[in-house]
Amino acid sequence: MKLGIVGLPNVGKSTLFNAITSTKNAAAANYPFCTIDPNTGIVPVPDARLDKLAEIWDTNKKTPAIVEFVDIAGLVKGASHGEGLGNKFLGNIRECDAIVHVVRCFDGGDIVHVEGSVDPLRDIETIDTELILSDLEMVSNRQARFAKAAKTGDKKALAAANLLSELEQHLSDGKNARSFDWDENDDEQMALRRELGLLTAKPVIYAANMSEDDLMDGMEQNAYYQKVKELAAAEGAQCIPICAKTEEDIADYTPEEKREFLAEMGIEATGLDNLIKASYTLLGLISFLTDGKKECRAWTIRRGTKAPQAAGKIHSDFERGFIRASVVSYDDLAACDFSMANVKAKGLQRTEGKDYVVKDGDIIEFLFNV
Ligand SMILES: Nc1nc2c(ncn2[C@@H]2O[C@H](COP(=O)(O)OP(=O)(O)OP(=O)(O)O)[C@@H](O)[C@H]2O)c(=O)[nH]1
Ligand SMILES: [Mg+2]
């Protein structure tokens, strides 16, 4: 499961990637198309719950959940027709499961903007249009193929052809595939949707990239950000304010140095951790926790996963021989002052069976027998 960092050239995608991955692996410089080949990085997901458990246990090993980010080249107008290596770059996005759309929300005259001015809504539209056009081409091709197959009386092909006709119209109207009226209960439709791998069907988060000054003055005051936030809200998407440049500068600070820096700036936290957490959620992922002196660990599962399959993440024997799970939610533990005695006294330690749907922040011990 990975997220693609997408946007116009020179808006700060590689800078953000370097900040997220705490590396300088991606070349970030003030000229468009600095990035051509995608950079890939594995990023630990910040989790205060895991930190707290590790502290309580004075654990030997703390293992966070991870998520993968891909820094993709900038898209320009005409990308869907191959402009600026467009087809290659769109292909890189197709391989991702979700999108972080970086939008330039800082002025700064010396940083080149490919369109000559700063206008986040126009920029978002430019990118969306290219993604929609690329999807449209794919949907039209597939529609024609299904329509041909339907002529032989193939009912499935006919249903697919009709669905894709509607989708084709929807995209032609300039709307993205996310907002199409999919029938989530129709397995064949969902399978077709997955198979198509449409760019605009992928979930998206907007990252509003602001200047260092905004970080100090308060990011809410940035008018560009407010516009992006409104647009995101209308789409039901999240918009996270960040200052990629500063994040990159402080990426290799120690936690103490970071705290000092934030205190000096008069802020509590930067946007980066929020962005990583939101990205993880965007992928439909949650974490359950295991704890102990030997190791405290956050395990990644898809939302909706049942206890035996969650156990299988730890070891296939756990799933095969699953008997039951002993579960305490982190929030309950916290509410009991982190005392297991209190948790038990209040009956908050639950025994769950094979149909239990694991929740984010569950601390679990599995009982199994093989
Ligand atoms: N002032 C300011 N400059 C930034 C910020 N983020 C990025 N930049 C600068 O903008 C320029 C472009 O940044 P990159 O990260 O290379 O941009 P990109 O989106 O990866 O660009 P391409 O790979 O060419 O598509 C660099 O000179 C960065 O230092 C920011 O938050 N504030
Ligand atoms: Mg780049």
C-alpha cells in the first residue's frame, strides 16, 4: 500500500518527500521537472499510543507501523497527451493506492511557478483535468471493448458497457471518478472499478504547502490555504497545512531539538505527523498494538479485519490455530491510569472470538493452539 505525492512541477513535492522520509534522497531544487524517476521511501507512522506503551514497559524494541510514499514527477497541462513525459508520470501514479496532492500556497517570487503566478485552485484544476482525461481515455477504450463483447449476447459485458458509458459521461463533465455513483454492494462493479485502477478514483489528501513565515504567523491566516481547505471540504477530502521547507530543515533534528525548535516558533506541532497519520487512514489502514518488555509494536491491518486475520499478521500459526483474543482498548487503559489492575476491576479487558472486528488502538493478546 503506497501513496503517491502528486502536483505541478516545483511546488515542493520532493522537499515534502525528504521531510517525510527524514532523508535528502530526493533531489529538490528550484526548477521544474527536477524529479523524473520516482523516489520511494518507507516512513514510520507516528503513534503516541505506541510511544506510551514502550515507555511503560521500558521495552527493548519499539516497532511502529510503516507506510510507503512515492515522490512523483510534476504533471503539467497536456500530461494526459504525453506532454512533459506525462504518460510515464501518470503511470507512476497508477501504481499508487492513494494520492497526496501538494498544492503551492506560498508566494516567494524566486521560486519558479510553471504557470507564472500562485493560484492553488487553478493548479488543482490543472492536475485534476489531466487525471480525468487520462481516466476518460482508459474508460472509453474499455467501454468500446465491452460494447463489442455485448453484441454476442454476453450479459456481463453489457452491464459493464452500460456502467462505463455512464462513467464516461461523468468524466466528460469534468468530474472525478471518486464522485461517481458507484454501487458498493455490487461485487462485479467493485471488481471492475479495482481493475480499471482509475487515477481519479484513488482517495486523495491535499497538502497545502506554505512558507516558513506562515508557520510562525499561524497557518490559518494563509488565504490560499483557506481556499484549498474549502475545496477539499466540498469534496469530502482532508486538507493538511504544512511547511515542507521547514520540515525538511528540521527532519534530522533529534526529538529534543525538535521540541526546542517548536517552542521557539511558539507552536505545538508541525503538520508533518498529521499528514503521515492522515495518509495511513486514507489508505483504509488502522493499527492494533501488542506490548511487552521484549517488544511493543503497532501492526497494520485494513479497517474491518477480523481477529483471526489480524492474528495472522503476527504469524500464520496464530491465524490457523486462533482460539480467542484478549483485548483492551488503548483509550480504556489510559482512562484507567495505565493500570491493568484497574482495567480488570472495571471489566474492560474483553475476551473476543473469531468474528470480532479489530479496532484501531486495540491492545491484543492472542490465544492460539496448533
Ligand atoms: N519558500 C519555500 N520554498 C519551498 C517550499 N517548499 C519547496 N520550496 C522550494 O521550491 C523549490 C522546488 O521544490 P521541489 O521539492 O524540488 O519541488 P517538486 O514539486 O519536487 O518539483 P519537480 O520535481 O520539479 O516537479 C525548491 O527550491 C524548494 O526549496 C516552501 O514551503 N517554502
Ligand atoms: Mg521533485
